[in-house]
Amino acid sequence: MRKKYIAVVIPTYNEKENIVPLVQELLNLPLKLKILVVDDNSPDGTGKIIKEAFSDNPSVSVYIRDGKKGRGLAGIYGFKQALKTDAGIIGEMDGDLSHHPRFILSMLEKLEDCDVVIGSRYISGGHDVNRGFLRRTISKGARMYIRMLLGIKVADPTSGFRFFRREILEQVVDNLSAEDPFIVTETLFYLKKKKARISEVPIKFYERKAGVSKLDCKILLKYLFKVLALKMNYGR
């Protein structure tokens, strides 16, 4: 595994307050990184802001997508761009500072012994910071539902903070089709079918410091329906 070269995909939409400090934190890590920001042509100018801020840094690439928007479509696009590089490890994380770069080193250490490592809120040592009782309860029910229907044996199947060995991501990327945040669980489903070795590392998940969350009840219900559809169509 080419340990020193890591591509990190960050899908963004309206993250102008968060993206520059996040990328700077990543660049401060003692790692050789290629950062790929995939912006869905944000009305707040996120893509242009990050391009201007790091215009002279070859380690930062910015892709501003036109056409149909969606967290899943941006993620798939980012994965395919990352696979065009020579990176031996490819990761993804949210662009709102909820996933802190300080956990990446322990995640990469764990990746030495598996194919995929997930930054998990729900194993020993993990924590979901500043979330209320109702959000925690809904999240717990959703996780149990996903694990039961899809047989994904991880504590945090909705975490978008993870790193993949290049070889395993290459095996599943062409199966991915989710347009929205369901991409996170869809990816794990296909990894399970490929018998990927998946491990988890505890992280603290921080509520965004700026901007507005994209998750609401309607999106959550659609997410859970898509779990059932995936099971019915491809679960065997």
C-alpha cells in the first residue's frame, strides 16, 4: 500500500464559512495529501472561495459541478477523480468541520490491518457532540434498521468519514448510483458484498459551527426507504 500518498474527497454545498479552515487543517497534517473539493456549484460561492484561497497549492484541486446536484453524485465524481491519481489510499469527509482532521492519523494506522476504516461515533471512545436526545434516539433507530436489513456489521453505518484502500474502492465505485446522502450506506453495502474487511476508529462528531444542516425529516425518511429498496433489489 502506498502509505504516503492519500487523496481526500470533500463534497461541498454552501460551506463558505467552513471549507478554508478545514483544508488548512488537512494541509497541516504530517501526510502527503491530495485534497479534492467537489462543489455542487454552491450559491454561496464555496467553490470559488476555495479555488482562490489555495490557487497556488498543487495539493488542492477544486471541481465545480454543473447539472444535477446531490451529495451522492458529488461523492461518486470525487471517487472517480481520486482514482485517476496515483493515491494508494482514498478518503472522504464532510466539508462542515463535523469531521475533524485530527482523527485521520489513527484511522490510517487502523487501515494497515483492513480494507476500509470508518470514523465512528458509536464505538467505545466515540462521541456525538452537542446532539439532543431526540436526534440521538432517531439516529439509534436508523442504525439498527440499516444493520438489520442490510447485514452491515458496523456501529456507525451512516458515517461519511472513512478511508479506503485503493484496490477495494476500485471494485465498488461503478456500482454506486445514489444521488443523495444515501451514498454513505450504499457504499458499505457493496463493500460487504465484496467481503471487504471493515474496521472502525472512535471519533468525536461535532455539530457544524457555521452554515445550515442539509439533513431534515424528509431526507431521513427517503434514506430509510432506500435501505429497504436496496435490500429488495440487490440484497441476495
